Amino acid sequence: MNFTNLQLQTESLPKIEDVALKPISKSYFKIIRLNKLAIYAGLIGFVFLFKYFIQEKEEVEINIWYLLSVILVFCVLNFIVSILAFKKRKYAIRAHDVIYAKGLIIHSMITVPISRIQHVEESRSWLARHLELSTLKIFTAGEAGSDLSIKGLPHLEAKQIKEIISDKVNGNN
Amino acid sequence: METTDFSQPIRQSSKGIIVIFAFKVFQFFKKFFVLFIAFGLSLMRRKSFANITPTMMLLGLVGVIIIILVIAILKYLNFKFHLSKDDFHLSTGIINKDTTIIPKSKIQNVYIKQNFLQQIINVVSLKIETAGDKKSEIEISALDKPTALLLKKKLFNKAITKNETTETVEELDKRDVFFKITPKRLLLEGLSQNHFKSFLLIMTFVFGLYNEFKDYVRELGLRKHIDDFVKLDEDTALNLLITNALIILTVILFSLLYSVVKTFIINFNLEVVEHQKTVEINKGLFNKVSLSLTPSRIQNLVVKTNRVKQYFGLHSLSVKQAMVNAKQQKNFNIVALEKEQLNYLLNKLLVNYNENEGDVSKPRPYFMRISTLEMLLFGTIINALSLFLFGIGMLWINAVYIPFAALYVYFAYKKAYYRISDNFITIGSGVIDTTTNILETHKIQGIKVKQTIFQKRRDIASVVISTASKSVTIPYVSKSEALSICNFLLYKVESQDRDWM
């Protein structure tokens, strides 16, 4: 059998592109927003700190505003990208694998067969606990690239998925 | 040969004291190397440092060495191991007593190693690797060879008989030396290596050395000598050119020598021994290692060769196994194989691998665009650097660089291909080297389809396939192709109930 032959066959194979991927919980965007704001505040704070320390030199005065505007533009762009990228974060569970898609500039869709999963972990940060969200981490034996971490799942759903996967993983062994 | 009884707690060979001592001393000096240099330099200048005379320093040093010796002896006395029915027991520690118990069935690999010192005093060290993290590794640093081999056999026997029938036990004894390297081939291997790496290494080394000892050199007045020397040559441009050519030639010669020596040291007496189930590799000059490969744990195979090597029939095969730490991973490398030997070994390690199975497909021409962009970026950096460092005259470098870049792009695309058959994925890549990655479909751990925002318009995507030891990429195929590869591989993994290890 060779690949051209298989291509005919692939028509009948279950298609990954047909899977209806589910977006993650909307409220996770709040966490992203808060995180981003903290980072931006830190960056801008740094600029002012920088200014404070080398205030003596006169020509620096103008440069600071340049620097600040550059950073502001960067922040705004970054924020827009993160809004758009948020919509790309999607996941799906099939009978035999877990799919997670993310990324705007570099879009990637990772698929991990359930039979290859070593263990599943559900973790919740302080903020996520307040918003009833949790992160589902799926570990394989593979390179770091094949480990999944699905952020911003509704807590109950994450728990359910975790149960399903661990049942399957243990059932297989 | 007296057989050692492993059922009682025993110590390693008493020569172990020497090994532990040497290792500790080496470690000590490595840690405080910089300090020693600083002390030494200041002592040389002022004869004393903070009221410490050289004699006191020497006394201190002797004291430290005696302390290390005492520690080594205590360590030796407290290092005991024995075998019970199913487990390997080890107790260590002078003040903090540690007892480690490893079930034989959990042992992943047993290596026998021999470094230079161990070769002199004729002992070997035995390393036991388990599936856990790096900390769970155990090393017995001094055993005489028969004992080590016996222990290795005992450790392995139990593990094997657990899973399979007892007949494997006797087959372990059957040694069939399949491949033994000759010095001539080793020399060819060393000569035909990709010298760019060693060239760069030596360049950086020389640069670093120069920067480190800049002041020192200046102090010695060498600087003046060099200046005089250069001035002398500046009379004619031709002379300068010759000097430059000479320098480059020397560096090339050095990198050649470096490659050859390195190949010799690492692969000295390389020997591939075939057992019924496993393949054993023995090699090394100063550090003798003996490793065994288990086909079920192999995740990726990488075959490397290049134009020159192909001409001499030299192929190197590196085997990536799961659960092997990065340092050890480097040793699973067999160099200078003939084409037939390579194919035989591939067939031994991969069941039913057929080189010509499946159709060869190539990445989209987009691949060339990306390579060109990469080269352009690299070229800009080189130009900027040379302009900055040497001035406008250095722009002639483009005359060399542009054809080089063009060739790079051409060969990179020419050598890139992928082939997916029923059980195997073969991916070819490389520019100077020709690299072939082979993996079995049922060992896949995860698949990623990657697409940047720029590739979306052109409908191009890449597929990254991860196994337990490595990720390989099928670069820049059309999106539909990427998805169909993904679908097919997922189907393969999920429909067969085969273990990846």
C-alpha cells in the first residue's frame, strides 16, 4: 500500500477538519485581560522608573516619551492580537483523541491520542477559582511539544473531561 | 573465574576508593578553578595575599586533599549493594544513610562504562537506569569486569524472563559481532565530517581565548610583536592576502584535525554486537562505553551522510530511545556504516522497514521562499557586522555569500522530502548533510498542524509529529495535505492497539 492509495482511503477516514471545535469559556478572557493589564502596567512602570534614574541627563527627556509611545503602541497591538487570538482557542474531545487549537499569528492544532496520555491534571489558580474556571493539563510521554494545557475550561466540564480521559486511559491498560 | 555472590551485601572493588577520590578531587578543582587562578595570579604579583603565604596555601591544599581522601574512603565503606530475588538493593551515605531498592523489572538499561582512570586500574563502572528522572540513576563506580558483566546479566535476566520465555536467557550469551570499525574508515569518517561546526567552535574558542588573555598578552609585549609583524606585511596587499589565506588555512587544518581526533576518541574500537533481541554498542578510547539497544524502546532513527561520505560509503545511524537522558542519548550513535550494513541494522531495529515503500512527496515551493528569507536575514546580519567591524571594504563578502546562500536554498529544497507508508514515516532534510528521519507510526505521541497567518493565504501548513524522544516536522505542505496526513496518522495510532514502548 502506498500513500496515493491511502489518499483515496483518507476520504473515508474520520476527518479532523470536520470536528466542531468548542470555544473555551468567555470568562477566561477576564483573566487574560487582567494578566495583560498587569504586564502593561509593569512595562510602563519600568519606563517611569528608567526616567527617574537618569533624570540628570537632559536629552533623555524626549527619548522617554518616544519610548513610552512605542511601548503604548506595542501594548495596544498586543491587546488587539490577544482579543483576536482568544477566539482561536478551541478544543474538542473525540472518542479517541483530544484536540486543542490556539494561536492567531501562529495557529496550531495539536491532537493527542487518548491511548498515549500518561496522566491528566486539573489545576486552578486563585483567579480561576473565583471565575469557576480551571486548566486541564494533559501529559504524554512525548517531547514537551505534545503536552496539552487547555486553559479556561468551565470547572465542571474540565472535571468531566478529566474523568472521561482517566477512565479511558486506565481502561486501556 | 570465581563467581561473586550477589545475595549478600558487598562493597565494590577496593580500587573504588581511587575512583571516588579522583572524581572528588576533579570536582573540587573544577568548582574552584577560577578561584585558584585568581589566587595564583595575585600571589605571583605580590608574593602574598591577605597575609597568606604560598606555603600556607600549599598546606591548605594538602589538608583539603586529605579531607577528600577520608571522605572517599568513608564513601567506599558505606557503599553496599546486593541482589535479592526481584530487587536490587543499594545503601549509601556517610551521615545520611540512603537505601535504594529497584525492582528488577523496572530497570530500563544497564550500561558498562570505563573512563581513562578506570582503564588504568582495570575496573569498570556499572550504571543502572530506571524509567524515572535523572536522580534515580545509580552508578557503581568500580567493579572488575567479570563481576560487572555477571551483575548486568543477572539484572537483565530477571527482567527479561518476566515477559518472555526462558530461552532468551541462553541467547543473551550468544555474541555475534556484526560490525567492527577499522581505523581507516574511522579516519575517513573524521575527515569527511561537516567541518563547519568544528570550524566555528575553534573560531569562538580562539576569540574567547584572545579576549580572556588580552591584557595578559599586552603585558607580555606580544602585542607589539604582532603589530610589527602586521606592519611588515602591510607593504603590499598581496602579502596581506597571503597572510589571511594562511590564517584561514591553519584554522581549516585545525578544525580538520579536531574533527578527526574527536571522532577517534569517541568511536575508537566501535563494535556493534548482535544479540537475539538487542543490539549492543561498544566504543570509546578514554571513556569506554557499552550500551544495549532494545528495539521496542526505539522511537526515532536518524541516518546521516553527506556527499563525500556517500562516496566512501559512510553512513551514521543515531538511535533515539525513550527514557534515556540527553547525555547518554549522544552515545547511541553508530558511525561509518556501509550501505548494506545500515540496511541490515535498520531491518533489525525496525521490523519490515522497506526503503522504497510509499510515495515520495515534496514540500511546496514555499519552502524555498522561507529559506531565501532566512538567508536574506542572515546575510543582512553578516553585512551589518562586517560593515561595523571592518568597514566598507568588507562588502566583498557578498561575492562569497550570495552563491553560498543560493546553493543553500537549492540543496535544502532538493533534499527535503517526506514519505508516509503504512507503518513508517520517513522525512528527509539537510543542506550539507543528508539527514533521514525514520519513525514508526504507532510510536507517535501527538500531532500538531501549524500554520502562520502568512501561510493561511497561501493555504500552507506544517505538520509536527512528536514521539517520546524527538519531534520531527513535515514542512510546508498544502493545508489539505497536512490535514489528510494528520487524519491518516491518527487513524493509524488509534485503530491499532499497539504500545509505543
